[in-house]
Amino acid sequence: MEQSANQTPPTIDEALNFAIEAVNRGDIPRGKAALEWVLSKDPENVNAWLWMACCMPKDADRQACYRKVNLLQSRN
């Protein structure tokens, strides 16, 4: 999500879409960075947490993401 000095920051949806595209093409570091940005702006974004799980190399980290999703969904 590179932007020049005269561009407005991306919306959360734009950043999430960027992250998904990056993960789908195998660019996990870039996708993870975009997801971290999304979650810094919207920590209860279930879709971002689901995709973040895809970026985690360790089972324990993936499970932590899924637990967060379950917690967020149980509130609705």
C-alpha cells in the first residue's frame, strides 16, 4: 500500500482488498502488513482477522486469530 505524498490514505475496505489480493498472489509479507494496518484502524474487523490467520506460519498464531474471530462473532 504505497502512496505518494499527495494521495489520500486508503480506506479500510481498499486496504483489506489490497491485503487479500497480496495474500492470494503469495505476497504474504505485504498482505500481512496491510492487514496489520487495517486492524490498527478497525480491531474488530472479522474479515481482516480471518485473512491474518492465513499469514501466520505457526498453528498457535493462526488459532489466536480464529479465537479472535469467534470472540467477535459471539458479540453479534
